[in-house]
Amino acid sequence: RKWHEVMGLGAFKLLKDRDLAVYFLTAFLFSIPLAAYYPYTSRHLQALGLENVAAVMTLGQLSEVVAMLAMAEVMRRWRIKPMLLLAIGCGIVRFGLNVGAGIWGSAWWIIAGILLHGVCWTFFFESGHILVDRVGKRGGKSQAQALLNLAQGGLGGVVGMLVVGHLYNRIVLATGGGWACYWLILTAMCLACGILFAVGYRGVSAQYQRDHERGS
């Protein structure tokens, strides 16, 4: 085996596939605002005077379980693209609800957003694993999954924590408030990811089917 294949660098050749490249880029960029969910949602709830913040945050974990159970049925009816757009849309709405909490000072806005966490997180990243698994059959499934983990959990997560932390320090701490502005910026980031994916992704399933038929 060649040295770049041993190091896993061969997975980068999969980025020649337009749909996969668009998803990887979207996953990386989408991971940046999502990095604010756990640390800064709870801080905002505390700032609003809510008690038992940890118990409220578990609603997001429960929504992940519900979304995971519903995912199989949804995938039988929908293609991957609308599922991913639904996930990004939930991210937009969730942070938009947090903007409402910053404006009107009610924790119920954030709680409503937490309930969307399951669809946002599970549908986007689990559907992405399925997408990568399909394309990876043409060029190294395990390497493709490793590259996805790097994009969303590794590099994306690190860059995300740096960005959302910087925004928190500059907008919320420096001004003594500014929660609405903080979440509005993250909402705009999610919206940009949605536009990128909607325009750039053409639908890998048809191309994959054609390649599979030619190879069989």
C-alpha cells in the first residue's frame, strides 16, 4: 500500500465527488455554531434565573432518542437531502428561538429550542454517516468516515469552540448582555450552511445508483 493510503490521506480523493465535498464543508461549518449548544444554552438559562438547568438540558438528550427512533421510518419516505435540510432548518429555528429569549427574557423560548435538538443533531450527522457510507464504497468506507469525524467532531468542534467562545466574550461578557445578538449571529451561520447545502448538493443517490449498476 502507498504511504498516503496507510496514513488515511487517500480519503481526500473522495472529495472529488461534489455532493460529498459539499456535505463535508457544510458539516464543518455547521459544527461551528452547534458548538455553542451545550455550554452557552445552559449559561443563558442560568442568566434568566432558571433553576435545575441540568434537568432542562436533558430534554435535548431525550429528543435525540426520539429522533433516532423516528429516523428509520423517515428515511424510508425521504431522500437524504430533505432530511439534511430539515436538520439545518431545526438548527436555524432553535437558535432563532434563543434570540427570542434574549429579547423577551423568557426561558420558555430556549426550552422550545432544546426540543428541536434531536432532529437537528441526529438527522444531520447520522444521515451524513449514511451518505458517506454510500460514497465510501467507491473509495474506502472507513477512511471516509474518519474524514467525516475530523470535519465535524475534530476540526469542526475545535474551531467551533474557539469561535463561539470568542463571540461570547466579545458580545455577552463585554456588554453585560447581548444574548439576542449572540444567538442571532449563530442563527445567521446556520442559515448560511442551509443555503450552501441547498444550492451545492445535487443528490448523491442517483449518481450512486448509476455507478453501482455499471459496476455490477
